[in-house]
Amino acid sequence: MIEFLRGRLAHRQPARLVIDVGGVGMGVDVSLRTAERYPREGETVELITYLHVREESLELYGFQDLVEKTLFLKLLSVSGIGPRLALRILSAVPPHQLAHMILSGDIRGLTSLKGIGKKTAEVMVASLRTSMAKLDLQPPRDGKAVPLEAGEEAARDAVLALVTLGVKDAAAQSAVQKAVERLGPKAQASQIIAQALQEV
């Protein structure tokens, strides 16, 4: 298994990083929160990783810390949640908020996340509540996201992020347009993406 990557950030998209590891470009799908942590191409980065093996492909997912990877793996253990949906969930809500929703049995909050139906939300609460309590996640003290440029570039980044997360192009563009209408033209890409995830 590939447990981590360390190398130069060669290319950055809202939810995907390409890391130059000894001259090999490794594409890694990440949550929007992890991508925001690495805003500059050319810098040395390190990611904890998980290799998802399927019959027809190998998919590499990256995480900023062990907490995010642990939550990802716990989400994968829930019937009906695959890696793309798990990454979408981690993009939509921070780890401490997700843990709180599960611990408090917030079915309504969980079903507000795109792709999570009532049955899946109930299974999440039933199967993950005990393990979430053991994690003892706390809100970050200075957990401010790195702002992305507003305007058209932010909207383009938002569309690209949704497509990377598995949303079809037309639906992604429509959701981003609705999000921009709600948030205004000066909204940051991270805000647009979070809102658009509720629209698709």
C-alpha cells in the first residue's frame, strides 16, 4: 500500500493534486479542505494516502492528517458510501462537525449532505457513533480556510471541483451558477463549492 507521498506540488485543482515524486506525477484526489492547505504549486508537500483498488482502476486519495483519513475509512465502512461520496462529505463539513452530527444523531443535518439519504444517515449514526466518541474531535482553533480568488476564476474552480467529486459537468455548472446567485459574485471558491454541493 502507498501510505504517504512527499514531493513537489506540480499541479493543483480544487479537489485534486498532482505531486512530483522523483519525476513521477502522482495524481491524488483530496477533499476541498485538504486542497486549500496547499495553495502554491512548486512547494514541497506531504500527504497521508489511501489506495482504493477496483477491478478496472487504482484510485489514490490523500489527506492532510490521520484524523481526516480515519474519518474517510469509517465512512467507507458504511453501506452505500463509496470513496467519492466520502470525499464529498469531508469537503462539505469539517471533521469535528461531522463527528458532532453523528454523535448527536442529527439525521436531518446528515441528509442535507448531497448523496446521503435517510436510511444511510441512520446507518451512519448507528454504526459510527461509538467510534466517533473515541476520536474526541475538537474544532480547530484557527481553522480558517485559505481564501481563493473570487469572481469568474472562483466559479471555474468550483465547477472543476464538483466534476472531480463525480458530479456531471452540466449539473456542476448549474449548481455553481445557483450558488453564485445565492452568495454573490464576491464569494470565495470554497464558499461556492460548499453551497453548490447542496444544489446538485
